[in-house]
Amino acid sequence: MLYRFFFRVFFNKLDPEFAHELVVTALRVMSGMGLIRARKPRDSFSIMGLEFENRLGMAAGFDKNGILIKPLHALGFGHVEIGTVTPLPQPGSSKPRLFRLPKNQSLINRMGFNNEGAVEVAARIAKLRKTNKRLPIIGVNIGKNKGTSQENAADDYGFAAKTLAPVADYLVVNVSSPNTAGLTDLQQVTELRPILSVVLAEAGKVPVLLKIAPDLVDADIEAIAALVVKMKLAGIVATNTTISRNNLVTENNIAETGGLSGPVLAERSTEVLQLLGKLLPSQMLVISVGGVISKADYARRISLGADLVQGYTGFVYAGPLWARRLTAR
């Protein structure tokens, strides 16, 4: 309640990206001073040969450069997926590029894969692993640079995979963000196959997953799932943000372009989760993300077959204790 009051009277008046940077700074300072620390896990379980403390993770996009892995673990996340990381550093889209829709508990972003690049991020995670015995599971979400053509996309994904696989617990191929022109076209099976092939080759024994968009029709999801099974990926992350604006309460910023996240995604994300449950063999992982706000949302995704669940927008609106509330017994 205190966070929600503080959010309404203070953070809601700030530019969303500036507010995010304030939170990032505060979390890093508190973690560095030992004011927030990860709790001793009650139990753990194995997925993809990795030991997870719980099933909730921070979705890609919140920590683009791997600077919040320890603080987010301290706040209760069992895994942290960083990125999207591209081969070369890039500034992303021009500002403003992040927008709140508080009546809908939603966000619109068109960040444009702003990140420090694969080499810098890999070095940071390697240093973190050397100096910390206890960390959450670290996933790295990879993408192509904005200036790379569709024809050369596989080269970008291959370089990112080769650079980041040695420090990642798993990799996620992101071809589903709506904020890089033409990127979602790479979800077509003919475009996707060479990308996945090179990533698998460079990743070695590191599990590789594919992140898909909620805006795909079921027939496209079926084709992608068949390819994922044939190529023996570890699984699918479902889903990314949406370009749809259906079923939203009218408010400021609703017309902004970019990917929408929040409760409005829950229905489609859940539908895709159930569809994938029918299409994928039991040993393949499904990470469900999109519209997870409450403990009931979290529990329902697991009951419907999600191996892991991720959130981002729910954390932004509910505050620092969100992960612990959702995972509490």
C-alpha cells in the first residue's frame, strides 16, 4: 500500500524512463550496501539441468545490461533474463520511448534494444560470476542490431550467442519485439531456421529458447512449434509485448506506438500457453510471460503447464515486494 501511494504521488509525476533509472540506482546502492539480500532458498527444482529457487523470473527488458542481477535476486526472483543484448552497442529509439497507462496497469515501450553490446555485457556477467557464489539463474535474451539487414540477421544472432553463451545459463532468441523494424518477420519459419541453426551451433550445451509474439495467429504458432521441436530447442518463451490496443480503457498515451505490456495481455498469453502445451513434448520448456499481475495469475500459469513464469509490468506497478508475495507459500 505504501509503495502504491508513493507511486501515485511521486513516481507517476516523473518521466517513466527517468523513474526507472532512479529505481535502478536505488536497487544497486541497496544491494551494494547489503541492505537487500537474497533469502536462503527453502527448496529448489531442476529445469533444463539448472537449479531454480522458484518459478518466477524477471522478464527481459527491465535489466538490459546485466546490472541488476543480484538486486533482483534479493527481491525474490528465482531467475533474471537480461537484455535484449545485440552484438554492437546501440542507443535505441529517441526519447520519449516508455509510457505509462495507469488506468490499465500497463506500459507501452518502444525502447529499440538500447544496450551496451554483447562484449561489454558478457564481461560484466563473467566478473559477477567470479565474485559471487550465489546468484539466480541468468538468462540472456539476444537480438540483432537495428542496422543489420534481414539477410544478415543470422550473423548477428550467431555473434551474440557465441559471445554470451559462456556466461549465460540459457539463451533466448528474440525475433518478436515490435520495436525493431522488420524483426517480427523473422518469425516466419524460412527466416527463423537459419537463425536458430547458427545460435544452436554457437551455444553448445547452453539451452536455447525462442521468444514469440502474442500477435501471431495459431497456425503460425503451430508452424514455429514444429520447427522448435525438429531443431531440438529447449523450449519457448510466450509471449512478448503486443501491438494490439484492444480492450483498453481510454487514457493518455494510449495512441503511442510500441509494444504494450500489462493485464490486457493475460488472455492471449494464456491461450498461447495452452496451445503450446498441446504442441510441444513434455520435456520442452514453456516460460509464460504477459499479464501476470497477481498471485492468482502466477498460480494459474503454473496450473496450465508453465514450467516458469516471468513478469515485468506487475513489478513496476506493485513494487519491490511483488516477487516475494507471488512466490510465498
